Amino acid sequence: MSEEPATPAIKDKPVNPTIVGTVMALVALLAPIAFGFSGYDGLHLSVIAVLWAFTSSPYFTHLEIMNIFTLITMMPFGFLRLAYAYQMVRLYKGRTTKKRTLTLGIVSELPFVMLFILYLILWFLNPYGPMGLAGPTLILLIVGLLIIRFRPPPESPEIWEEMSVEKSWWMEESTNA
């Protein structure tokens, strides 16, 4: 006889939405949004997050905790990332769907993706400029996908289009007569 384990599998245990939201909010604010490096006169490296930035070159290395003025410019990026963290909480409370959550996850990464597409266009227009590479890290989206993959949310609610249409009593009586 085989006995089933007394404790349920990890995937069967419900996930606390507050923990998911806290993890996602910390990743949204602290994980790097983008990176960049160039080799014009030595290796220049930059990593940017909502709350900090790191720059290194042959001449200096600098870690900056964002001041209030820089935070104001980072607000649109931080707001979208925090909105994705909140959407993950809603997903684990069963108040939204995976599709909507993943769509917001992609939208939360789009501002930096669009900036770097502009950067690539400008680089292609001037190929004789300094050689460099920059891009978004997409860490927040990847962390969200991993959480959903390894700790699936509860069943999503029915959206209006999927709900069964019930006829009202007067419609039923008129079709029966």
C-alpha cells in the first residue's frame, strides 16, 4: 500500500497575496530596470533601478540612491511597475485573470523598451559614434512569470463574456406560451 504524504504539495497550498505583492513591490523598486555599457575610452557600465543607479568607468565608480528630483523623473516607470505588483495581488486574490495580469506586466516594461528602441534607431543612424549597448532587464516581468508558473494563482473569475446567460422569468414565459 502506498500512503499519500500528510502535507499537500507546494503547488496545492494557497499563496498569500500579501507576500506576492510585497515581493513584487520590492522587485519593482529595487531590481534593475535597464543596463548600458560602452567601450569608447574604457569600459563604462550603468545599471538603473527606480530607487538607485550604479555607474562605473575607468575614472570613477558611483552608487547613487535616488534623490527627490530623480525620483520625480522615475515616477512613470515606478508607477507602472507598482501597478503590475498590485495586479499580481489581485490575481492571487482571484479578482482578475492571468491574461490581464501578464498584459499589464508587459505594459509595465514598455517605457524602457521604447526608450531603447529609440536608442537603437539613433545608434543605427550614426554607426560611427561610440560603440555601446543598452537594454531593459525585464526582471520584474520574469519574476512575475516565475511566480505564476511555480505557484499558480487560484482559478480566475469568469469575465462577462464567459458568463452563462440566464433568461429572466418573463422571457421564459413568453417563449413557453
